[in-house]
Amino acid sequence: MTLWLIGRRAALESLRDRMTLLMSIFFAVVMPLGLLVLSLRPMVVDGAVDEDKLGGMLTFYLLMVGLAPAVSAVGIAAGQFAGEKERGILTPLLASPASNVAIFGGKVLGAIMPPLGYAVVGEMVYLVGIAGLLGPARLNLISPVLAAAMVCLVPEVTALAAIVASLISSRVRTFNAAQQLASMALIPVWGVVFGLVFRLTDWGYLGLIALLVGLLMLDVVVVAVAAASWQREEVLSQI
């Protein structure tokens, strides 16, 4: 219950940040439409891509549209500890009876919820845009199995990004430092994720399941290790 309350408060606070809100709206609305209007529609109109290749691109962009709001998760997570330390509002929470796990887990949850909400909006805008700009029949080109895998990858990768950023944020003194270090630390993560995605079609159903289960287990292990290693006393000493 405490974890949920901390997460809910963190999520609501992030929605009040104008820059994060504008960036999230851009990724959820402007980016999906931009991909369709500037990239996919011209190829379809010119006949520069066959139906099979177009189906693969539509499916891959489904992941890109869903993961784009995950960028804001890094910024939100960076502000959960380092940002609140700078503003002097973190001490009351650290002095509360809430456990370390509840505090850290709540901060991670608060960083995940808004981006996932924007990801849902982005996916809806993308699919409606395909029907409106490319024709409803183009929706049938998207592989249902691969599409489901792409959608399931979104919360798993977003959670991993938020966990890493939260852990870094709890160890540094400033929001800028947390955001910069988290962005650099996550570069190889994005590389591995997209590298694996390019191979999804070669793996079959068992490969897809193995990837999704593996990422889920990685999220659980990383958040458990991060929450267990994080100590509020260390953070309090930096305030």
C-alpha cells in the first residue's frame, strides 16, 4: 500500500512538469503521425516498398512508437531522488516509517506509469493513423504474434530504464548529473534491445517467449538488487 501511494504521488507530480508533459505529448502524438506522413506514406504512394517489407516496417515501428515515451521515464526517475534532493523535499519521505523497498519501488513505479500511459496513446494514434493514411487493409500486414511481442516489450524495457535511472538518481546529488549518467548507462541497453528485435522473426514462438520471460526476470532481479543495495542513510548524508 505504501509503495503504491509513493508511486501515485510521484506519477502525479511528473504530470505537473510542463517540459516532461510536452515531450511526452510529442512522442505520443506527433512522432507516430510523423513516421506515417514523412516515412511510410511516401513509400507506399511511390510503390517503393512491397507489402511484405511494409508489414515488417509497420510492426517494427509499433515498438518504436511504444518505447519513445520511455525516454521521459529516465527524466522522471532522475528527478525522483536527485531532483527532490535539490528542491529539499526528499527528507520527510526518508524520515518516514516507509521501508527502503517501498520508497525505492514506489519511485520506480511513479516513473513508469506516465510513460506507459503515453505509450498506449501513441500506439492508438499509430494504428488509427495507419488505417487513415495508408488504408485499413494495411493493418492486416502487421503480424499479430510479432505485434503482441512488441507491445509486451514496451513495459519491460521502460521498467528497466526507470530502475537504472532511479538507482543512479539515488546515488548522485543533482538532477542533471542523474539524467546524464542514466542516459549514458542506458545506451547499451537500447542497442541490445533493438539488436534483439531485428532477430525476432528468426526465432519463432519459443524465441519470442524466451525473450519476454528473460527481460521480465531481468527487471525483477535488477529492481530487487537495486532496492536491497539502496540505503536511505546514504541519501540523507548527501542532503
